Amino acid sequence: MLAAAEQALFAGMRREQERDTTPQDFPALPVIPVGRYTDPRFLELEERYLWKRSWLYALHSDELPRVGSFRLWRKTGSPIVIVRGKDDRIRAFYNACRHRGAPLVEADQGQTQGFFCRYHGWSYDLAGRLLAVREKRDFPGLDLACRGLLEIRCERLGNWVFINEDRDAPPLLEHLGVIPQHLANMQLERMRFIGAKSFDIACNVKVLLDAFLETYHLKSIHPQTVDRFLDSRGTYSVLWPNGHSVMATPHRRPDWKDPGAVGMPEVASADSIFVHQNVSYNVYPNLVTPISSTGIPFCLFWPKSARQMTVEVHWFAPEGAQDHELWPTRMANFERILEEDTQFAPHIQESVECGGFDGMCLSYQERRIYHWHEELDRRIGAAVPSELRIPRVLDAWVSRD
Ligand code: FES
Ligand SMILES: [Fe+2]
């Protein structure tokens, strides 16, 4: 991270700790209409304009260890196969044979030399080129070069692989804005994947995601865990273009160390803020990650239906620290906190559906949630039903650095 950016976060936390009113020019945030969490028309637009057209974290390159390693990835509803090619490049394709759409792979993960369709036997190489068509004599004029697998945008930040079904999306690194610069000293190329877990929760994806964009709830639902070491009154949030944001929260004691991580190897070059404070990024739309010098969890929020979602936690460790004996304890501690965060989600879902609740009434501290929704409206554009649209009030609060 640039020294100036780090200093700005430290200064921001100090200002938040010291203030006794909301910053003067901060606007009152309009209520976010509850229909944005429930209305089928809105959720359909969200699926079309957000989930099918965003850079989404898919996997770590360690999860495709060899040439021909593949994963079948269905998080957006589309069947997508992600594979490591002979040139070591990771590519993503629709898992759809270009003949009549049969699947190329059926297992969730595996190892293959190429793709062979079991319906009529067309075959493709790992780069998606159509190699052979059975009884080609009956396809006069078929140009094999024009029937290769349909590729999906697939780009990397370090070893983290993101995909995007929108062919016209700007490149991942451009979309991420200043975030790669913030993580520049974290030796991302040397972060290793150590494991992932997922939990199904009975709520709309946004109901749970909202909880990860603020620290206002720390005193109430994390009194025995997070609130003991984080001073949520000092949380400083920065809103960035494209919906991204960060929140930096000071530790109650500057020398505090996570007992679950004491003695774990650290990224030697990590910025001091990642050693001594809690800095949590939202990579829009659905990745929340508190960056630490001893390891990084990715919390990923996936819609399954209007009222069902999955939260996943993927863990990454600095090279050499993958097998440290503390990892099981550290992951279990994190899960305990996650349980605290999820406890009300199904009840909130009941509230948002009951017809007797009008919407989310947000404070200054919860402005990242409003920012998230502003970006969603920007993505959907004119199609947002007028009664569900939220006024843009945060433009002056969006920072370029
Ligand atoms: S659908 Fe694949 S060969 Fe026919
Ligand atoms: Fe929480």
C-alpha cells in the first residue's frame, strides 16, 4: 500500500474515534426500500445485470494444480468449466458442447487431457479448440475453428482467479481500482490456498452480506469475540468507484495479536496496518476480506434463490505457513464469529417478506451498504422500477484513492 494511503486510514480511524457527531456534510441516508430484497422483478434485474456481469472470485490457482485440472463452477447459475491449459494459463468456458449443448465435464472437479462430449463425440483441447467432429462428412462447410468452446473472461489478481460473463467488462485490474495497490506488499503470488468451507443460510444474499459491511453490530452480537479486541467506534470506511469499499477498524490495544494466530509466519513485507489493525475490503459485489499479515480469509456471498444463499470462507496463507498447527483453531474461531453474524439472517428474511417492514434505515456507520446499493442501481440503469430506486446521495463521499 502506498504510505499515503496507509496514513490516511490511520488518520481516518483516529478521527472516527474522536468525533462526537456525524461529519457535518454527511447526508441523511434515505431508507432502502425492502422490495430490493424481495421483489421478483428486482431480483431478476439483479441477476441479469449484477451476478451475470460482474468480476467474481472463482478459485485460487492452487485448486488447479496440474495441466488439465478443472473445476465445474456454477455460482451464477451458468455451468462454467475452469481449466488449466498446456500453457499453464487458466481459462473458463461454458460447459456446453458447441454441437447441441451437452456437458463437456460432469464431475465437479477432476483431471483431463481435453474435453470429449459424450453425446456425439466432438472433442476439444484444453484451450477450447474444436479438434474433431465425428462423421464430419455430414457437416459440409463446417469450419472447426469457428465452433470452439465459448470462452468466458478469466483474469487474475495474484493467484486469485476471477471470472466475468460480461465480454465487454473492463479488465479485472482496472475494475478493482486502488485495491491491487493496497495489496501490493502482501506478496500475493506467494499466497497459498489452504481450504474452504460453505454454509447455506435461509435468507436473501444481501441480508447477510449487509452484516459484513459495517461494525455497528459488534457490541450487540460479538460481545465475547470481535468486540473484545476491535474498537468499532473507530471504524473508518472509504467508498470507492465501482461499488468497492474498505473499512479499517482499530484494535482496542495497539499491541493486540490474535491468539489464534500468535507465532504464525507473517508476510515479511506486509504494511503495518495489516499487522496491527483490522482492514476489511469489499470487492464488489460479493467478496469481503479482512487482510492480515498472517493469512487471509475470503468471505464470499452467493445467491441460491430469492431467499436462500451460501456463504463460503476460503483461506490463504503465506507460503511456508500452510501446514501450521494453529490453522484448525484459527478457522474454527472464525466460524464461531460467522455463526454470530448469521444468527438473525433467517429472521430478517421473515421481516423483509412479511409486508410490515418498509426497508433499511441506515446510519453514517452503515454507509457502505448504501454505497453497495447505489452501485447496483448504476449497473441496472434505467430498468430499476422507480419505487425501488434509491436516490444517489453519496457521490461526494466516493474517493479515487
Ligand atoms: S452435443 Fe456434443 S457432440 Fe453432440
Ligand atoms: Fe459481524
